[in-house]
Amino acid sequence: MYSGDVLHARVREVLADGIVTEDERAYLLKTLDLLVGGHLDRLAETPKVNQLALDSLDRLSILDSLFCLTGDFVFAPREKCEEAIIARGGRVHPSVTKKINYLVVGGLGSEEWKHGSYGTKITKAIDYKRKGCPIFIVHEDVWATAL
């Protein structure tokens, strides 16, 4: 379950009777504090997004797998990352589709992520995962280790 799903479920629970009590308000604030990894009053000071909805994998398979890349990479420029995948028998697609196996998130992130906007690739991959598509969203480190 993703943090947005958790928050949505709890807000629906609180609003079910049409009244928000002080206890329910505190419950929601505590949920938000836990989801953002700290105190809400310090959220504006956070320079980067704390955590994305990344899958925890010990290893991934490059051979015969379809990859999509997003963000900026420590390993190399994106074109070189694509070349590394192709050289090892994998394939690369420029956008997220139901057919990709892995969405690889660059370790340097992206400028827009500092503002909490993950971009369309991550959002689309999460939507596909919710619908049961077997897409893994992995950090660059997991991918680079597989090389």
C-alpha cells in the first residue's frame, strides 16, 4: 500500500459520519507526520523528497527484461544507462507501459521531486501496479548492482 492510499483510507474513515472530532483531527495529523517522516512544521524545510514508492528487491534480471528510466543517474547520463541495459540483453522503452518490467529511478532524482511532484512515469507505474501489473519501481542502486 502506498502512502497516498493510507492517507485516503484514513480521511474516508474520519469523514464517514460527516463530523471531524478533535481525536480524529489528531489521528489525521499523526498519520501525516508519520508519512512525511517528521513534523509537518518542518516539511517546507526538507530539500528533497524523503522516499518514493520503491520496491525492495535483492536483485533484478536484465536479460530479456523491459526497462524505463526516469530522473537523473549517478551511474552515467541516461543514454549510457540505456546502452548498458541493451549490452546485457535488456530492452529500453521511453515511457511507462503495462509491458515494462522495471521503472528505474535515478539516484540523483529530478528537480521537480524537490517539490513533491514525482512526474508522470512514477505516477503511471504506481497506477499500473495498483491494477495488478507486475511492474517493479526500483532505485538506481538496485539496477546498477545487477549490472
